[in-house]
Amino acid sequence: MSGLPLYPIYIVDFFGSLCMLVLSFIALRYAWILKRTHTRNVFYTYIFWLCMTFVALSISRSTGHALRGLLLYSGYPYLWKKLAPYSGGLNSIAFISAAVLTFYFPNVQKVMEVIKEDARRLKEAKEELEIAHEKLRDFNLRLEEKVKERTRALVLSEQKFRRLFEGSRDAIFFCDQDGCISDINPSGMNMLGFKVKSEIIGLPMKQFFVRHEDWEIYNKSIYDQGYIVDFETQFKRVDGSTIYLIITAGAIKEKNGTIIGCEGIAKDITTFKRMTEKLIYSEKMASIGQLAAGIAHELNTPLGIILGYTQLLKEDIEEQELLEELKIIEKQTKNCKRIVSDLLSFARSSERRYISKVQINDCIKQTVTIVKHTFELKGIDIVLYLDKDLPKVIADENKFTQVLMNLLNNARDAIGENGTVYIWTKHEGETEDCLVKVIVGDTGEGINEKIKRRIFDPFFTTKPAGQGTGLGLSVSYGIIKEHGGTIDVCSPPSDKEYVSRGIKTIFIVTLPASTSEKAKKRLKQLISVC
Amino acid sequence: MKDYIKNIITVFIFIFLILLDSINAEAVQIHGPPEGFFVHIMGHIFFAASLIFILYLLEHHPQKHQNGWRWLRYSFWFFLAWNLDTLMVHIVYRRMPYSSLYLPLNMWEHKLLPPYNLEHVLYYIGRFDHLLCIPAMLFFVLSLRSFLQSHSEDETL
């Protein structure tokens, strides 16, 4: 029978199926290795499962072709008929599985990419978070360092300002909205005479002003201008004494401008003020002295002539009535000459001096011996506290005795009856700048401020007319000045030593000791003048 | 009670009522003999479509000129050709009259009988399908071996 033989096809099928079987298993082995070595590779996973389907396909085809040939050739066609549907079915499943895998793989790939992208983002976010965390940690460390540094600076600043506040010689004060003192430094407390801070905190500042008008000016300036500069005023201390202050203060404001208090610095200018007053007084006294010297000098000559002629007339006139009148003229002229002499003493006239090294203690004892009896008649005791080691001074002993006599007489007049006059002698400082002090205190009534200012003025007296010329203290002032010393009055004295004895007024005479440079210079000047 | 629970209950009641009303059991579908053939043909079409799809992806692969990927493309082209070939043979075989083949017990005497037409020719040539699938499988093996050798870490297609 003619026709195209099919056995070439069967031979190709038979060997082809075997070949496919071998190749599919080789492929499966490679795929298995790839999958195992690249566990996270989706493509190799796909290839592995594709190989599985190819293996299934190869088996089905080997069944379909090779087994068919063997069964038909060996005379078992009925067996092939039973196996054929299984082979075909497996073949179909293999196709479909391969197709499903192929279609499914890109989706898995996409899902994996999405997961990988998410993982990558997560990783990036984690890295960013770690960087941020690191930065935050660094920032925290830096912040801690900064806080420590700032705290250190703050502590230093606080210490600096605290030292300034505590150690300042001027008063530094803070007031609240009601004008009450909320804080003040130790100098401020001392200035106002307080010892414990709690005593002064809360006290209204107003009460320290001596003059109410000053407080009003201060307060108005703070509230109107927000500050006050170099405001000079007088404050009342807790013990009742007064001090001069110069205040510079400013308002403490909130952000909205509301004044919630004030802060300021007050400088005690009492000493400066007193020094200035003394200087002015000294200048005034010098001017008066010059004037007095001029007048005295001009009056001295005509008075001498009047006295001379009066005395001549007395010798020539025998009439008793006229003689008596001439005696009155002579007496009054002598009085005038004495006044002129006193004026010259006050004005450092060129009167002859008897300069020597004087032991003040001896001088005092001698003077006290002279006046003691008079004092005792009025019930006045004289108590001496003399410095045994008192150095000598360069002075005119008679002049110094005159000064001492004036001071004792003033003390006696101040006491009136029954009292005590104290005399101290002291020395201060080393050899070259040593000062000798004579302090005369009395338990009289004291001197008020108004009188105290004019006490050394010539012709100023509080005694009744005829009892004093008002030249005693001014002459004493002139004498002490001439000796290079000072004379001061304190009424009432602040020192407890005097207060405890009931002393109301003290006069302090200060002279340079003979050993001091000042005294030596002075001596040279006096010698050259003489 | 939540809405979705109400909906589920309503659906179940509806299905229950339908089942109460049914006369014949419809649960099992009986599959006739030609169904296997159609499933097989559809399997081929499905496989061919998947190969076209994967080839499309491979054509756009950035490393398509490297050995592994190139052989993989060749492999899939051959698989596609083999698949179309076998599909054609299945169809032609079904269309050919049974008398076109002489199939005695002795397989060495099996013949394709004249008269011959295009379908006979296509059938006879198409039956040598191993000439397509063996190169396909060979390229596939070569591709995998290349991947293995290069230790490619490429995880993208």
C-alpha cells in the first residue's frame, strides 16, 4: 500500500521525547541551584516552577510518544488506550500551569517590587530617622553643653552683680509699685542705720525723706520721666540723724510700659557736704579776717593818738569833773584797743609771737588750776583725761592758753550751774603725720544747727549785751589756724564715749605734733617771718 | 444590627428559597468527550498567549542582549513556534478523515494515505514538532547555565 510512512515521525518522537526528558531535568537542576542561591530572586523562582511544568510536559510527552510506541510495538494497544487520556490530561495541565505561571510572574514581580520599594523607603526612612536621631542626640548634647555654659555664665554674672550689689559703698535699692523698699544692699542699710535687712524691707521710701517736697519731686520725676539723675536730698536715719544723699534712680517697667517699681543708687555725700560747708566757712572767715585786720590796723593808730592825748590832757587838767570824763575816754579807748587787738589776733596780725615746743598737757593743767575755783563756785567739775604719751606741739603757749580759756569759759556759760566739763588729750597717727587733739566737752544744753553755723563768726554771740564781744571763738579760730591746726564743734557728738557721759557739745582742737612734717614746715615759715 | 450582616442573612434566605423550589439537582455538570480536546486546544492557546506576553516583556528587558537573556528569548520563540505547530496539527488531525491514515497493529506500517492536500502536508510536517521543542528546551538549558555562570543578581524582568 502506497502512502507516506509515519515511522520517521515515530522515531523523531521517541528520541525527541527522551531528549526532552533529559533536557528538562537538566534545566530543573540549574533552576533549583539558581533558586537556592538566589532565594529572594522572583525571576529564578518563576523559572524553577516553569521548569517543573516542563518536566511534567516532558513526562507527558514521553508517555505520549515513547510509551505509546513501546506499547503498540509490543502488542498492547489497549493499554495505551487507557494511558492516553492521562498523558493528554497531564499535557494540558502542564501547558495551563506554564501559562498561568507566566502570566502570574510579572504580577508577583510587581508586588515584590512594591514590597521592595516599600522596604527601600522604610530603610531610607529608618536611615533618615537614625540620622535625625543622631542629629537630635547631637543637638541635645550641644543643648546640654549650651545650657551648662549659659548657666555657668549666668552664675558668674549673678556672682558679679551680687558682689557689686553687696560690696558697693553706695546704697543700691529696689522699690516695688507702692514705693516700698523691696531690696537694699548692706551699704544702704548702714547708711540708713539698719542692722537687719528684714527691718527695712517693706518700709515706704517716702518716710526716709526729710523734706516731703523732695519725695514729691523724686516720685514725680520717676513716674513722669522714668528716671531721676543726681537728685540731692536729705534722708532721715533710723536714729533720727540726717544724711545728705545724691540719688540716681530709674523706673522698672513691664513690656507694656507699666511702672512696677524703681531701682536706684544713692551716694552718701554728708562728709563732702560738711567739708564743702567748712571750706566755704573757712573762706568766709579768711575774708572777714582780712577785712578785720585792715580795719584794726587803720583804727589802731588813731586810737593810740586819742589815748596818748587823753593821757596828756589828764596830766594838764586839774578840774575834777573834766578829769573824770577824761578817765572815761581813756577807759573806752583802751577797750577799743583791746577789741582791735583781738581783731588782729583773729586776723593773724603781725603781732610778736613766742614760738616753742609746748607740752599741751602742762598747758591744760595750768589753765585748769587758774579757772578751777571759779568753776567750783558754780558747781562745775572739770575732769581731765590726758594722754601720758602726748607729743609736744609747736605753738605760742600764751595764745594756746587763750584758746583754752575761751573754750572753758564758753563751756561754763553753756552749763550755767552744776555740770561737768571734760578735757581729753589724744594723739593720732605715726611720727611724721602725728596729730594732737584736745577735746573740750560740756554737759550744757548743746548748740542748735542755726547757731552752730555762725559760731566762729566775729562779733557773733548768744550772750546778753555787755557780757561778751563775740570775738572769743573767732579769735580762737584765728589762733588755731595760725598754728596750722583746726577747730571743730560737734553738737551733739555721735561718739558713744561722749554721749554716755551726757556731753552735749564738744570742741575739737587738732594741732600737728612737733614731730610731724607739717609742723616742721610751719616752724620754718614762722622763723622766717619772725 | 449592622447592614452587612442584614445583607448576608437576606442572601442566604434567598438561596434557601431557590433550593426549596428546585426540582432537579444541578450541582454536578457532566463533561462529554470533546471537552478534553477543547481544553487541550485552549491550553495551547493560553500557553501561546503567555509566551507572547513573556516575549513582549523580554524584548523590553534592559539586559536582553546578554547571553542568558538572549537564549531565553530564543527558547521562548521556539516554544511559541512549537506550540503553534502542535495546535495546528491537533486541528488538522481533527479535520482529516479517518481514512487518510493507515494504522495497522504493526506501527512500522503506519502510513498517511493519498490523495494529499495541504492539510495532509501540514499534518505530516507538523508532526515533526520535536524539531522545534528540543531547540527550545536546549536554549532554555543554555540560558539557565549562563545565568548560573554569570551569577547574575538581576531580579527584574
